[in-house]
Amino acid sequence: MTRSHTIAILPGDGIGPEVTSCALEVLDAAETRYDFTTQRTHYAAGATHYLETGELFPAIEPELRRADAILFGSMGDPRVTPASSNAASSLKCANASTKQQTSAQSAS
């Protein structure tokens, strides 16, 4: 039976989209080799998104929590300072809450 996994993809900024694209190519090969599938959802988040919309992470936390994995490229732009975007703390909160949920699921 083929297993299926949900992947939240946040390419981010700078080199992030490029390395994320390469990681997805590796994931494609792994799916074939190890007989599993993924449902992938791309999300706009990061400095570029922040400069365009004023929000660093759109309201995607519930989707990130439901994903089996998060593929995160990179984030950063010298025009967006941590003080203006609170980027580091937002990312840490999303990461920590996802890890807590995963730990709780593993324990049950």
C-alpha cells in the first residue's frame, strides 16, 4: 500500500526558491524509489511576501500544523529587519508548535 504524506512548502526568499526546487526534485525521485506519494501545498511567506503585503506569515499556521512535513527554503532580506517583521520569533513559534504537536502524536 502506497503511503501518502502532506508537505507544506515555504520557498522563502533569496536562494530559498532555488534550493527548494532542487529538494523537490530529490523528493520526486524518493517517491518513485520508496513507493510513497506527497500532496504538496506551496505557501507565500517570508521577506518578499512581507514587503508586498505587510504580513510575514499569512494565516497558515493551521495548515502547517496539519502537514506531515514542512520544506522550508530560506528567509531574509536586508530591507526587512527582525524588529520590523518579528521574523525570527514567528518562525520559532511555528516550528515549536509543530514539534510539540508531532511529539504529542508520537506519544499516543
